[in-house]
Amino acid sequence: MGQIVPDPVERYLSGLNHLVDPVLREIARTGEEQDLPLIDAEVGALLRVLATAAGARRILEIGTAIGYSGIWLAGALPPGGLLLTLEMDEDRARRARENFARAGLADRVNVIVGDARRMLAKIAGPFDLIFQDGDKQLYVPLLDRLVTLLRPGGLLVTDNVLWDGDVVPGFRKPTKNAADTAAIVEYNERINAHPELMTTIVPLRDGVAIAVKRGSRELQPLLAGLAGSVQKLRDADFNGDARVS
């Protein structure tokens, strides 16, 4: 259980989650037995809801592990959709491909093996949703590139931003790697102050940041037109021609 939300509340939320299927349960058990860095099922449900709400057709994930979070994401994709997921470890990537196949999602997932810094330079956007759950010390270095790859109105979702509370000075005795903690603290500050993003943090499990990319210059004429329409509605006198029967 996490350190942010009390255990009884987390158990209650877990009991409400009916999106977990047998494949996800088995992968989660394997991950727990092998102490793998997998997200929790409640975070998985959040990812699927966000991807569905965004109408995502192209999703990018940093940190595949064995495919658990990717299954949550890819499960929201329509036929012809694509999840592009990056993993540094070849063995984990192989296992992830097997798990995507077991979940019936292999046709909409591409697992790429390699260093995210190099791979992202070769990837073309835009993406509707990006999930950042890789090396914590790469959160800041990758941020601007991920924002560039995201479409206006798209979502950048980041896991572990509360880091069991270690990001809060004095919350408790630190237990995490100090360099990782410092990296996440800097990331939280940057993502919340980023001029192209509007961000909130949900204290679910280990903390999930949800950021939406603001409209680009190309959208300004459309936004201006919408503003003009709204002003006309405000100025209109809908009661001027009213008739009483």
C-alpha cells in the first residue's frame, strides 16, 4: 500500500475497480513476486479512463517494463490505434510483447528497445497521450521533447510524482534514492510552471501528474472565432421578440 492515501481508502478504491481482467491480474501477481516497477491497478484504471476520454489513437509510453501499464493504455485504443512504448531492458521488452499478445493487443502495440533519450529524437508525433514512467532522473531532460511530441489538447501523464511523500520536506524519514527524489522535485516544479502545460497532481497511490498541452498558435484563429460567437450570445437579447400566448 502507498504512503499518501490511507490503506483503508486504497482498499476501498481497489474493491471498486472492475476493469481488471484475468491477464492483468496475472501480470500484476508476477510483477509483485519479482519486485518489478509496475503501476497499481487503480492507476491503470485512471490511464484507461484518460485515454478513452481523450479519444486517443496514438499513445507514447516511456518505461514498458513487462507491459502491464501498456495493456491498460492499449485497451482504450480503437482498431488501427497505436501504442508506442519504450523499454531499455531487452528481456523485459520480450516479456512485454508476450503479454500484449496474451491480452489480444499485439496488433496495436510497438515495443521499442533502447535509451529513451536517443529513441525520442527519432520518433515523430503528434501523440494524443504520453505516459512517463521511466528513469526518474530522465523526467526533466525528456520533458520538453515530450511536450513537443504531444498534440495541443493532448495529455502528459506522469507516475510517481509524490515518491511516497519524500518530495515533501519533513513528511517522513526519506527512504528513496536522494538523486531520484531531487529529480522528481525539480520535475514537479517545471511541469507545473511550464508555459505550454496546465497541470494538476492526483494523490492516487504514488502520485500521478496530469497535464494538458495548451492550444498552439495554429488554434488561435479558431479560438478567436469561438470567443466572437460567445460574445454575440452574450450581447443577444433573447427576450426582445418574446410573445406571450
